[in-house]
Amino acid sequence: MEKPVLVVLAAGMGSRYGGLKQMDSVGSCGQCLIDYSIYDARRAGFETVIFVIQEDLETDFRAMVGDRISRGMEVRYAFQRLGDLTGEIEDLPAVRSRPWGTTHAVLAARELIEGPFAVINADDYYGPEAFRVIYDYLSHHTDRPDCFQYAMVGYHLGKTLTENGGVTRGVCRTNRDGLLETIVEQQDIEKEGEGGRFSTDGGQSWNHLSGDTLVSMNFWGFQRSFLDEAGARFPTLLRRALDCHPERGEVQLPVMVADLLDRGRAQVRVLSSGEQWFGVTYREDKPSVVDALRTKTEAGQYPENLWA
């Protein structure tokens, strides 16, 4: 059985943040937020990381992130290109620089993946326990003949919100066996007390979510089968998304996973994490992230220089 590899989605430009947040230093020795996640991944057993980036950022990304991490991990690169997997789709937007979503980003790495793999965002901190449970799952589970076997690390909504604006989360429902039943990508969830709220009518009315609501932070565990299945379904789902939103349509991972669930093609085991999330969705988030990582370093959870 192939050892699991880690896929890091780092092709986004960080429009709400106002810059290339994946390369912004948050550690005392110049580490980015992703350094801490990959350090946790290595401690959990991962040995190879694949960065999905924009091709024109390769030189800068290697110099500012990849070369440093290559001291402790095998580092590979995949490029998210707009023309990939869209050849059979008619009437694509004439002018488009925005990528086609996180499913498209994962598929950009398909030629580099031979076995099970985990997927994370580059701008989220997930905590060491999350990497331990996903690595353990991927190391001991394979697809059944009648159903793909995947996993997701779930978080409590109240531990995933920022004071500085709305965020997107996959709101989940599970069954008694801990399997994912539904996942709905919800945009612009704002912090409200211990929970959150979102509006679908421009703020005239609000939907409230408990802080205990289970959500996805885009931390997935897949078998190689996901790449074949997602690659085959991607054009159909992108066409559907573009019909609804011609300028901004894309296919996020929760949409692809929901499609697999609806068609009975996969089961997704939800692995729990009690970790406190933090990330750099907005530039105003950075000071609290720096403080949190400093506290964890002073407590001995991380060395001062991760890759010394």
C-alpha cells in the first residue's frame, strides 16, 4: 500500500487578505502558516508534500516556502491551469483569471499521486491531532468494491470563525455511524456570540448556526479513486456552476463530495478534531495568528526554527 501524501492548495491569490498570504511570515524565523501545518503533517507520518500553485509564482514560492520545507519533506509542485479539464465545456467566460475551484486544484496534482492522499488549504491552521487522525485513517483503509472510502476532519463552527469578516464553511450532517450524509458550502458566515450567522438576502434576515455545528475546513482524505471519479464529473459540475454564476462559477471540493454521496459512489468518515482553528482569511487576522503561534512555541509545541 502506498504511503499517504499531502496535497496543499496554495494557488489562491488571497483577494480578501490583500496579497499572497501563503508567503506571509507569521513565525519568528520567517515561517509561513503552512510551515506549521506541514511540520504537524511530518510528525504524523507524511513524507511527501505536493504544492498546487500558480505557475507564474513558482520561482517566488520555491524561494520563500518550498526550499525551506524541502529540508524536512520531499516537495513536489503542480500547477493549476485554467485550460486544464475544460476543453469539452462550451461557452466558457471570455475573460477569466480566477481558478475553477478546489476540485480543479486537486485534479492539477493527479499525475503526481499514486495512492491515498490528504488535502488541506495553505492558509488554515488545523492542529497536530487532525494530521494524526487523517494519516491513521489513510494508512488503514482502502476502497470497498462497491463504494469509495474517504474521510474528512470535522470542526466545531465556533472554533473556526474570525472577528474580522465572513468565512466560507462546509456545513455538515452525519448519521449515527459517523458518516457524512450532507455537506453544503455556505459563504459569508459571520461570528455571532459562540456561534455564527449568515444571510441569503443581503442582511434583511439571518440564519443562525450553533457553535457546535459540524463544519468542514477543507481537510480531506481520499484514495486515488477520487481523482478518476472527480476528473470524469468535473466538466458536468462546472457547466452547472457556470449556468448559475457565469462569471464566478467553480467546483469546490464539498460540491464534488456531495455529488459522490448523492450518487451512492462514496462513504465519507468524519474524524473529529477539538482543535481551535486559526487562519489568515483577512489581513487583520495576522496579529492574532502570530500571537497564537508564539504561545504554542513558548509552550514547547513547536521549535523556534521548524526546519533547522
